[in-house]
Amino acid sequence: MAARLNPAPSQLVDLRRLRVQDLDPMLDEECAAWLEELEWDFGKSADLVRRFVEMRALSGVALVEQGCVMGYMYHVQEDDKGLIGDLYVRREARTPERENLLMEAALEPLMATPGVRRIEAQLMLLSHDSGREVPRSEFAATYARNFMRIDLRTAPLARGRVRRPVYFEKWSDHYNAAAAQLIAEAYHGHADSRINDQYRSVGGARKFLYNIVQYPGCGNFYRPGSCAAFEPLNGRMIGVSLASLVAHRVGHITQICVSPAAQGTGIGYELLRQSLTTLRDMGCDSATLTVTSTNRNAVELYERVGFRTIRQFTAFVWEGF
């Protein structure tokens, strides 16, 4: 039976002791914040939270103050890695101290779990602050990431010049294996492989692609807006752009990469242009993407296309504990 919330000043309550109704006002506010700040429909993700809370199957805590849920966090384990899936504090109570309290409540059990060697979190509603204190800072690394937006109604999306023999195809699911190989190759030694360890191996990249296609965390995968580039002589995939729909009339580029040997030849621009053009033609008014701030070549490409950074958030990684 779910616990009744008591009027104690402040407490952390296991999510498995709460009712869905206890979380509803906070989740409703979070959905509104995602839509207002990021043009992102968070409704399906919130419904998954509700479903697992109802099943008493979600690991995490809620921050309860004066009998009301003011914030929450949940975490999951994936093989030898822990993930903070979401962390949100209501506007009226939002402080770094409360956010850190919830973050610490995820780190403590994950770090104590046998076999867990790494913990990751990308929390787009937490604004980046380079001076922010991070729980368990002795094990932490932080990376600034840009959330970028383009207005598809005004972007010219002019065709560029590709300086390498190549042909382009719309996405097909039988490209999964080649795309996983490409992602592992393109991100070898890259900062993004320090943020997301799935980029470090072909097997990890397969899981990354599966999550994009199957789960709503990055929106609904949109095959017509996804495309790949191939070498004409051997048919080898040398670039890919994957798109999702994240809200009514809003698209999102979930992944774009080009093999190291083909970078700087205009292939990345053309892949991006094709995805954005398809999103615009099917009725999207805008599109978004995320990029690590230090990846200047990518940031400059997106800015040339017409993207603008509308917020920065932090990617957190804890290792060596």
C-alpha cells in the first residue's frame, strides 16, 4: 500500500511508497517545462514514469516538503553502468542544493551496486553552471552541451557542394549493423565517447540505435527524415543522420556522424540538409539537436545551417569509485 505523505518539513521518500496521484502535479509541471523551454512533448516519458510507479518498479526518490512532492529522481542499471534517467525540481523550490540532494540519492545506491563501474546523466532541464558543486566530485567529470534550435520556416537549407563521390539513401532498418560500425569508428577518441560509453564499441552503438528506434526518450523515430551516405565503389556507409519527432510540428536530429576519412567534404552538411528538408516538408516548423560545446567543428556547421543555441546543460559522468 502506498504511503500517505506526512507534513514533515523535508524528506526523501522512496518512489515505490508513493501513489501516482502524489507525483501528478510535479509531472504535469515538468511536461509544461519541456514544452515551453525545449519544444519537446515529455508526455510519453511521464506516462512511463506513472506506469512504473504504479507497478512499484521504479528505483528512485521523491523530495517531499510540507506533504507535497517538490521534486524527484529515478535511476536504472544497464549492465555495468548506472543511469540517472530523470531529475526534476519544481520551479518554486528549485535550488542547486535540492537538485544535488536528489543526485546524491541516486549516486549512493548505484555506487554501492556490485558490478557498476560508471554512472551517466544528461539532464537537459538542469542549466549548465561551470562553477556548480557536483556530488561525489572526486569521481565526477562534467561536460557542457548545447541545445540548439532551427526555425525551418525561414532556414534556406540551400544545397551545398559535396567534395567526394557519394550517394545518399533514405534510412532502412537493415542499415543498423553498418551504422553501429560507423558510429564506433566516428567517435573513437571523441569527447562524446567519454560522455556516452555506448559510442566506444560496435555493440554499444547497436544498443544506442535500438534505444533511438524503440523508446520515446528521443521522441518517435522518423524513418523518412533519416538518411545515410555510401561510397559508390564498395557501398560502405560513411555518414548517417537520424531524425525523430519530439512534439507536434517539431523534429529532432538524434544522431549525425561522418567517418573520419570523409569529414570536411560536405557530406555532413548534405545529410543534415536532407533530414531537415524532409522534416520541413512533412510540416515541422522547427527542429532541435544537442552537441557537446567543445565540438567546435560541429557547432559551427550547425550555426551555418541556421541553428542557434537556446540553452546549455551538463552531461555528468562518475567513474573510479
